[in-house]
Amino acid sequence: MASDKKSKFTCRLTEKGVETVPIIIELLLGGTKHCPTVVEPDLLEEIQAGKGAAVAKYQRLAREKALA
């Protein structure tokens, strides 16, 4: 029996989620030691050039997206 109910969920990142960005970046960098082709080269270069700036940028973008 097919359901006509079309549920739609919108998930928004909380501040606790935004705070995980540094952890995610560290995991990403650690992963490149074993599989360097998994990460887009431009992203990897950006993070390696300035990890602190990259963390701040992606936390800001996450916050903006959560408020949109």
C-alpha cells in the first residue's frame, strides 16, 4: 500500500555541531595520510595553508547555513 504522505524534514546544525568542525578537519587531514586522493586538492591546500583560518571559515559558513 503506497503512502501519499510526503514528510519533509529540515535539519539545521546546532552550535554543538559547528564546534565539531576542527575535529572533522583533523580527521580529514589524518585520512589523507593513507588515502590522499579522497580530499579535493583545493580544499586540502586551503587547510594546509592555514588550518585556523579554514576552521573559522567553515564554522562561519555552517552558522550562516543554519540560520538560513
